Amino acid sequence: MLRIAVPNKGSLADASVAILKEAGYRQRSDARDLVLTDAENSVEFYYLRPRDMAIYVGTGELEAGITGRDLLIDSGATSEEILSLDFGRSTFRFAAPIGKSWSVKDIAGKRIATAYPGLVEDYLQRNSIKADVVRLDGAVESSIRLGVADAIADVVSTGSTLKQAGLESFGEVILVSEAVMIKRKDGDLTPELEIVIRRLQGVVTARQYVLLDYDVPSDAVERACAITPGLESPTISPLQKAGWVAVRAMVLRKDTNRLMDELWSVGARGILVTDIHACRL
């Protein structure tokens, strides 16, 4: 039976459960449950701390897991990313007191406080920068005011928490993180794990795309299809009304309204948008 780790708390927990449910897997109803067996799909789910996930998978105790890209890199475990899940997105950046106007080169020889020492040390090594990394488990923003560090490296979503602490980010983005599925680096991609990946990829795609249906005059089909080329090719069907055809194509959800405007301008009518609940591509 396939064993998969799922975050038991934190920002990724609820979204991880949601995507697994959409993929057709049972999930726990009681937050105190640490293990759930989905006998129908031959999968056991283990609910673990997100920070420990990569270690369990890397040692081979579990075949796969869902964690953050930042936690994966920070762990230093022998695990690898096999699928990005398109949720839990955040950026990891350096920050210093407002008005310092630092660049990355200014951190050389300084003290950098962070809850992700492995990730920061990896970045410093790759960029040949020598600095002291101070590991903290929380409240990293207070470390400069308390005299523990000169700068920090932390996850930044909106930047409001930094501003409240009198800090501002500087330099390039260290890492763009999001939820990812991982497996052991030298582990086999088994047929059972491939099924899980296909299911989750189907959910991710279904969330990103919608079906766009519309009617368009035959002499405007080429212009319309140039606007909605679909993943491979749009589906075109004749209508009872002479000189008109029906077109169906998958389009990115975020582009829907702009595409509808463009289709209307070339003569398309009866434009409909339909959600995709699941797919295999």
C-alpha cells in the first residue's frame, strides 16, 4: 500500500486535504487522527509536521508527501520535487531595517536570522557570500531589534508583517515557494505513485483552465481560433444555422474575460464558460 505524508497543520494543511479530496482520496474527519487508510485506492495517509515531511520521504519510510518547496530545500533531505501543486505560493527574501538600502552584497560578514538555515546557507554558498546564519524557530522579525541579528531571511507574502516590524525586503528573491509533491531522490516512480501524480495534476489543470464555448460565423473561425487555440486544437462543429459553427476550447481561467471580449469583437456570440471538475491530459 502506498504511503503518503500530508501536512497536519500550518498554511498548507487545509489546501493539501482539499486537493486530495478533489483527486478522489478519502481524508480524515478528525484532526487528531494521525493515519488514515483509503483501502479503495490502496493508499495510507500519514499526517505529519510539514518541516519533517522531506526527512520521512528521503529515508524511504514514506513513498511521497506534500510539503513546501522552501521546507524541502531547507531540510537537506534526499527528497526531490516531482509535481508543483499551485497553492501556498510565497517568496523568500532578505530584509533589513527601513532606510538601510542594502543590497545582497551588504550581508557579507553580517548576522542573518532565519527559521530556514539550510535554505539560506545554500543560497549564500551558491553566491560565494560569507555570513553568520542565526537559527530561530519563530518571531524572526524581532531579532534585529533585540540585537540578535543584522538582517533576516524569511517568507514574505504581502510584506505587511515586515513593515509593522520596521523592516523592508532587499535584493533578489531567494526562492519562490509553493506546495509540491515529493519523493525520495533515488526512489522508483512506481505505477501506484504515477496514478496519484496524474490525479493531482488533473486537479491542478482543472483549477487553472475552463472550457470556453461559443458560436462564430464561418468566415471568422480562423481569427477566433487564433484567440482560443486550446491545448492542442479547438473542437469545431457545424451548426444548423448556415454559415455558423460552434467552437469549444480550453483556456486559462485568468484570461477568460479578456478572451470573451476579443471573441465578441470578431463576431462570436453565445459565449459560455464552464468549470472543469477533473481531467487527464
